[in-house]
Amino acid sequence: MLAAGGTVFQETRHFEEASGTTRAGRRRRPPRTTATSRSPTWFPIAPSRDWVAALARPLPEMPWERRKRIQDEWSLSDLELRDLVNAGAIDLVAATADAGVPPAEPAHGGCPTCPSRPTTAASS
């Protein structure tokens, strides 16, 4: 890049969860003095695939991957998942399900728009 006449600059990067990519944010101003700009010494490393896999094993599941897995396993609509996440209840519900508590049927027999709701003579 430098050989082609380009310049190197510092910028803030924003991480996009859905795609796992970053995008440019604001550019950083250069430091005013050399005393404020520390330059760490970086050593090149070439980690083996086995080492990278060993480091990744203890890492928790990524949040967006966990939400997708839970949505698929529990057959949740996008709106139901959104409500669980926004209410901060997804961890509580997941812990309850992991403890082996079976899902309960709604006390009223389902919501009015649910196709599995039993029909009664009054609602026909």
C-alpha cells in the first residue's frame, strides 16, 4: 500500500455481528507528542491450526450464534426471540429449559391467532 503511494492512518473500527466483519468508523487524530504515542513492539507469530483450535475450545458461543441456535431449537419466531432478548429473559428461559422443566401449554389454550387453538361453540 505504501509503495503504491497510499497512506496508513488509525481509525475506529465497528464490528458487525451478523457478518463477522468490521467497517470503518471515525479516523483518529495523530498524537501531539511522541511521549503520548507509545509504539509497542510486535513480534510476528504463525500459530498452528491445532493451537488456534485449542485456544478456541474454551471460548463461549458467540451471542448471535446462540440466539440463532435457541431460535431454531425452540421454534421461535423472530418476534418471540426479539421479545425474549429485549426483556433480558433469554438466559433465564434457557436455564429453565436446561434444568429439564418441560414447556407448559398456555392456560387459555393458545393465542387468538394461533392455528392450534381449540375452537369452541362460542367462538365458531
